Amino acid sequence: MAQQAVLNRRDCQLLQMIGANIAQYRKQNGLSQEKMAEKAGVSRAHLARIETGMGVASLPLLFSISDALDIPLKALFDFPEEH
């Protein structure tokens, strides 16, 4: 049986920031969640969970998302600096 990882507060914050970046780039590209999900090969519901930090994207899915958005993968991990 597969063991499910428990996420700590920092992990949850990172998921939310990655999701926010995905949503921002998607909107900048004028894509609906439905169209973006289709381009990335994922369901709209899963994309919505990722964008809100409630879902986890695999590394291959993050590559698909960055390709669909025509941005480098590292752009999804560019966060404002904490002060």
C-alpha cells in the first residue's frame, strides 16, 4: 500500500505560490482553466486544485504546464522575496 506524505506548513505555502504563478501566467496568456487544462493534458478540476494549492502536480505535469504556457519551468518557482 502506498504511503501518503504529510505536508508541513512550508510545503503548503510553496504549493500555493506555485499555483498562484500558474494562474497568473494562464490569465496573462488569456487562457481559461478549461483551455489550459486541455493544453497541459490534465482535467480542469485538477488544474483548479493545483492553482489553489489544494492539489499537487508531478514534475512531468509541471513541464506540461510550463510548455502550455510557453514559459521556462523555473518561472513557476519565481516567488517574491520574503522580508
